[in-house]
Amino acid sequence: MIIGGAVITNASTKCNFIVENTVPILRDKDILSTDNANTPARRIYFSIQLMYIDGTHLTDHHKLYWKLVKDFLDAAPSSLGIIDRISEYILNGAYYQALKTCKKLIAYEEEAIARVQ
């Protein structure tokens, strides 16, 4: 789990967290490690994840995102609809929504690869 940039690992016992202010929170199922950012769509997801949890380097993460999106669209122009939705969320600072929508881009990529193979 990531809460406000802090990585938290659950020990052997169950615990409850109450977050009383507004900070980015990612549960394990939404976290993508650098090792798993191994496809173009997953690298886009990872760049958005960094935007969400690391606001101090937001400009760098945005630059990376736009470069990755350009490359992705060059290779798969039919993904424009999904990328437009993701980009709209990013431009509005709704990074968690952008992450959720980017999961659709990952699924799109997986389907495209499966068709080719």
C-alpha cells in the first residue's frame, strides 16, 4: 500500500488505517512495480502512478507521460479514444481516475498483442 508517498507493508496481523486528511492512496492491486512496467501501456500507467504519488516531480512525470502517449499513438492510433479520456483526467489533476482508465489501455494492448500472436 502507498499512502501519501509512504510504502506500507502489512505485517502478519490485520490492522486498520484511518487517513484523516487528503493524500494519495494506492492499494496493492493498483500498484505497478518498475519491473512490471514492461510494455508501452504499462509504462504509461507507471508514469501516471508517479504523478499520483510524487507531486514534487510532477513536471517530469508529465513530460514522460506525453512522450509515452505519443509513441503509443504512433503505434496504435485506434487507441485514441482511451488515451483522450486518460489525458483529460490528467489535465484535470484526477490521477486516480486516469490510473483506472489506463487499465483499459493495458487490456486494449493485451488484446492487440493476442490478435497478432
